[in-house]
Amino acid sequence: MEKGTITIRGIFEDMLTILNIFENRDVLRSTYTPDYLPHRSDQVRALATVLVSALRGETPSNVLIYGKTGTGKTAVAKHVGQELVRTGELYGIPCVVIYINCEVVDTQYRLLASLARHFDREVPMTGWPTDQVYSEFKNALDSDKRIAIIMLDEVDKLTYKGDDVLYNLTRINSDLKKAKVSLIGITNDLKFTEFLDPRVRSSLGEEEIIFPPYDANQLRDILQERAKMAFKEGVLEETVIPLCAAYAAQEHGDARRALDLLRVSGEIAERAKSAKVLEAHVKHAQEKIEIDRIVEVVKTLPTQSKLVLLSAVLLCYDGNITTGEAYNIYKQMCRIIGIEVLTQRRVTDLISELDMMGILNATVVSKGRYGRTKEISLSVPIDSTRKVLFEDYRLKPLEEYRPPSQTKLYA
């Protein structure tokens, strides 16, 4: 047999004999809704206090839920929604909870079609006038006496092309005779309501619930709770959970990140045929997740943003740089590959966007009588980011390009 080749036959049987340290790895995924939510009792109670009026046959206020990624917003909303339906059945009050992720269902038509299909109405994915889809949903909803709670996760994604659908949904109760509707908007963007029609803003945000980030101790409690269900007894080294919590606390207290880190650490340990998950596996997992995140974010950037990032990558080998230095290199690269050169103001906006994504760190610094500028540093590994950028065929011609101050680095 040729050196380096493997026999395919029986490969899965071999893998199944590897020591399995997981009891149920799915409880470490973001899609899992736990029965108990540590450190979110205030938010659970706040949402339940609003929705309890549904059990009295009244229309609950609309709610806006704010908080960064991984702060438990979706888990709390789903958890309280399930409990509302269960209690409604107990008391003979028909409550319907519909959860929609607006990153997937991101247009007015798709949203209304999804809502109509929830009530067994056949609506094509395209082709109907939006008014007709809205009427179909409204009539289906109003065919029975019930209270519908519509949860719109990542609701800000729905408003990129206008807020007509939110305007209609926040006013739908005036068109209903039997049913009643309450909206719950969930978002990471604390400023998204600034761009809404004032009438939509006041109707949608009748009640607001803020989810603060978790600290390292709270993340540790969450991980310990899930680890009991996720892993076999005694397979976690003592330092594993505190280390996962500490890493995630640095990332704005993101519980989703902490859970991913613990799950990937376990998977790395499993592949290494280790009987325990060790601190070294967590460090390996942290590197893997960070690189995967960078690859995913950088790959999906528009070409102009990639060029701005590349200018920073090429210059940051020497330390921090200014927006002016980045702009000069950006202009040169645009001319090399024949792409329109944006204004310095627009490039500064793109730098701010990359800052918000956590790829760059842009800080305003004073230059005394010379005014103010932004100083840029990279928040991601230079070499792996550079490699991902050059996977884009449009940037390929720039692989040989060397900024004047960088020539010595490639000598």
C-alpha cells in the first residue's frame, strides 16, 4: 500500500471505539433551551410579569429585549414562552408562541408568509402581493379566539429595508375581532430603534428588558450546570470550567462562547483519545474557535472592507498605525487591482465597522495642534488574517505587493 494512504473500510467502526467522554454534547449548543437559567431570574420575572396578562385574556404589552450576543436573551424568551403555553393549557386559555429568527426570515414577505404558514395557510415563497400575504395571515390568526406572542429574534435585521412590517404588526390588534397579538423583539443592537418610525418605536418598545453581560463567576455557574448533563462524571480537570469562563468573560461575557469553548475542548480531548478534558485542550479550543471566527467574518466582508483590513494587516507588523497611513496604502492597492478608490471619510467609516466587529481596534488620539486621528491596531492574528484575505481571487494580485516601510519584513 502507498505510504500515507489509509483504508476507508471500517473507518467509522474504528472511530466508534474511541473513548466517549460525552453524555449529551447537545446541551452545550446554543440551540438547547435549559429548564434552569442561572443569573437570569430578574429577566425571567420581568418578561413573565408582562406576559401574565395573556392568561387573564388581555393583550400583553409589546416588549423589546436588548443585550449582547450570548447574554441569554433567546433562551429566556423561549423558556418563558414555553411556560406561558403550558400554563395556558392548564387554565384553558389558548396561547400561541411563534419564534422567528429574522436573520433567516429577513424580508417583510418571508416573515408574513412564515406567520401565515404557522396557521396552516398555503402561501408561496414568492409571487403574491405583500398585502395579500398580510391578509392571509391576519384572517388565519383571527379564525379563532387566542393570544399570539410573536418573538422576532434579531429583529434589527428585519428593518434594513424599512419598517413597514413592524408598523403593520404593531397595529394589527385594531383589525382583529377574536385574536390578540403581542410582539417580542430581541436584538443585540442597542441603537436600532433610532432608525425606526417614531410610531413603531413607541409601539414596539412599550416595555424594555436589558440583559447585561455575564461575569466570569456567573459563566462558571452556567458551565457547571450544563457540564453535569454534557459530560460523564469525573472527566473534566478542575481548571477547565474556570478557564473557559475566564476566556469568555473577556469576550463581553458571552455564554454562547463559553459553551462552545467547553464543547470544543471536549471534542479535542476525545480526538486525542484522552480520558479527561485538560487545560491544554481548552487552550487549543480557544485558538481554534478564534481562527474559525476570523475566517468566517473576514471571508464574508465586502471587497472594499477587505482592502482596508489588508492595508492595516500589512502596516501593523510595525505596531500601531494611523488612518492616514492605512488610507495611503489602501489607495495604492485599489489602483493595482483596478477598484474604485473611496474617500478617506468612507474608509474611516469602514474602519469603524471593522472595529465594531472586533477585528480592529481604532482609538481616537490627539496630535496636539495637528488635530486628532484614529490609531489602529489589529485585534486578530496578523498572519492567519493575511492568509484568509489572499484566498479572495480579487486580492490575489496583491500577494507580491509590499508597502514601502514593509520591504525589510519580506526580504
